[in-house]
Amino acid sequence: MQSGLTSSLMETSEDSEARAKAEAAKKGEKKSKGLTDDDLKAPVNVELTETGTNIMFFIPSVIGVHETEEYTVIAEENAKYETLLGNKKGSDSYEPRGSQTLNNRMKGR
């Protein structure tokens, strides 16, 4: 039994030749990757065309043109806001100032 097993595990000259051909084919494949000299020397035409404009971010303006109804409405709202700011000068929500926050420590058990 052992002699039959060892003879099937041993390589023959045909196996080594087949292996050598396979390795040569792999090396040949590696050389074929990339561009050849003929490919590099061939002329290449590049055509540039203009594409449509894509707006990615748009913020509409809030402007009132003089001598229009919209401008008078905006001017009235701005005047009301200015009077509101004048009346609320001492309020916390209208006066910019610093504040301190303190996170209480956890109680130990």
C-alpha cells in the first residue's frame, strides 16, 4: 500500500514541465499589463464640452427695492424691531453678555 501511495505523490517530469509552463504563462501575463510602446505613441483625441450649471447651494436674498410696496413693509418691520430693542435694553434675551454654567458633581455613595 505504501509503495502505491508514494508513487502517486512523487512528481514526474511531465508534472514539472507543466508547472514550468504555468509559471512562464503567469510571468507573460504580468508583462502584458499596462500600455505598450505603440499604445503610448498613438495619437489621442480629447474633446472638451461645456456641461450645464448645477447649483449646489442657494440662499435667496432678502432685499427690498426702494419705491416698492415690499420696501415700505420691510422698513416698517425694521422700525418696529428697533423700538422693541430699545424697550428691552435690560432684558437677558436681548443683551449679549457672557454666562457661566456649572455642572454639579455626582454625589458619592
